[in-house]
Amino acid sequence: MSRTSEQAPVLAERYAHRTLRLRSVLQAVGLTLGGRPGSRHCGRLAMPTSRATLLRLVRAVPDQPVVAPRVLGVDEFAEKHAASSRRAIAGFTTI
């Protein structure tokens, strides 16, 4: 006799110990408060977790793509007050 169980990908990923909703809440707490303060806050919210878990979830968040600025210009204040060999380039996004 074989045992089969239906997968529920909406609730949790396969072999996950947390639901997707709990994971997103823990990631938000980790991003906002960090490790140790986030762990204390989660304990007060009846979601006990360690600081290492929060930091691991934060590291798992994908980086947002870096967009290159469309317009570059020289910072005039830095040009006037800096040494002649140094220039400050400021990135401006227009339009």
C-alpha cells in the first residue's frame, strides 16, 4: 500500500518548515530590525525564532537590480572646493 499526500504549493514550498506567509513576515522583521532585536520582537509576537534564522532569511532575499543613471554630471560644489585632481561625479535620473 502506498501513501500519497497532496502537495499544497500555495501554503508552503516542498520540505519547508514554514509557510510562505510566515517566511515573508520573518523576512520583513529581519530586514527592519535585524537579528537580535528581530528575534526578541518575534518572540513577543508568538513566532519564536533565532537571530541566525532571521539573518539567513534576509540573506536569501534577492538583490534588486541596479539601474545605471541616464544622465551624469560633475558636482559643481565639489569642483570648486576639492583639489584640482579630484572630481565628484553625481548620478542624476531624469525623465
